[in-house]
Amino acid sequence: MSTASGCSACRDGKGLSFPISMAFQPIVNLSTGAIFAHEALVRGTAGESAGSLLGRLSKDDLYPFDQACRIAALEWAAKLQVPAMVSINFMPNAVYKAETCIRATLEAAQRLSFPLQRIIFEVTEQEQVLDIDHVSGILRAYRKQGFMTAIDDFGAGYAGLNLLADFQPDLIKLDMQLIRNIDQDSVRQILVDATLQMCRKLNIRVIAEGIESLGELRTLQDMGVELFQGYLLAKPAFEALPDVHLPS
């Protein structure tokens, strides 16, 4: 994608052609029992899934969709008075020049009096990223603004360790398929343990997402994981903050 095209997108300010809303799912620190963050998950205004919305997008819609999601996430977080961090997914292939594309987010945060230090930007490893230097540059620009950064679905996608070698985020989220039934799978335990050791040396915190069973949770706790997200703790709540079910 060319920078010129990106600047044009920012100047033109094309809006999304359909409305969106948000659901929220907590990330819980089970060592303290406190909510570390709420992830903002895009939905249709009637609760339609993110997949159904993504299926409506053309290439020209990526930029306005990405911008609309950021702003909607902050607006709903402010409306619901989210007491913790807010984690927002972004589409790296929709960002042309980070310093320019972040302006609407900064303006929304200022308008809503939402501290930048309470915003996490997640880049998903499942989106095909053709230019790792581009993604690393975006993450560095976001960190410079005071945002926390995260790699989502780590272990699932295209970038792998190459992205981590170029940029060390504040957080990584282990892909749910990597931890599914980990309590019954010694190979998964070895792979996750190696990842945890690497992250400790790099000073990166790890989130286990997609936790569905007590066995998965206990195994990961024994391996040193503190931050968890998944249906076992709370399902996403549409336009609301869900109750969290802490395991006894």
C-alpha cells in the first residue's frame, strides 16, 4: 500500500457505510483476581458477529472500518466506565502511516478523557502481513504515543517469530488452538513452556486466550501464566461488561 494512498484516505475521511457496535470480554489476572483489561470486539448494531461484518468489507473499506472500530471501542469503553485497560484490535494492512492514521484515536481519547496509558493495541498474527517492517513501525509509533502493544493469536499465523524478533510488545496472547486441551497434550505443554521462557527473558507478559476448561487453566497456572481470557471466565457481553466467574 502506498503512503500517498494512505494520506488521501486520511484527508478524505471516508466513513464506514454501515453502523457498528462493540462487545467486551475481560482479561483476568488470576494471581490477584482483578480484571487486567477488557477486549473490545466489533459487532453489528443487532449483535451480528465480527465475521459477518468482515464479509461485507471491500479493500476500500478497510481503512474506514479500522478507524470506526477504534473510535467505537473508546466510546463504548467510556460509556460503560470500563475500570481497567481497553484492548483494541487493529488491522495492519489498513494502516498506511501510523502517525497519521492514529490521529482520530488520539482525538477520540481526548474528547472522552480516556487516558492513552489505558489503551492496548493488538495486532493479530492471523492476518497475512506482507511487510513486517511496516507492522513493526506501526507498533513502535503506538508505543511512542503511550499505548501498550500486543500480538494476538501468537503461534497461529504468518509472521511467527520474525515479528517478535523485530519488535518486542508488552504482551502476547497465546493462540487458543495452541492451548486447547493442553492439560492432556505433552507436546503443547513443551511448546507453550518454551514460549513462556522466551517471553520472560524478553520481559513480555503472556495472556492465555480461549480458556474453556478448568484443566487448561490449572495447567497454564502451574506453568506460570497469570493472565487469562475465555469462556470459562466470561463470554463477551454485547454493549455491556460481563460478570466474571472466578474458579474456586
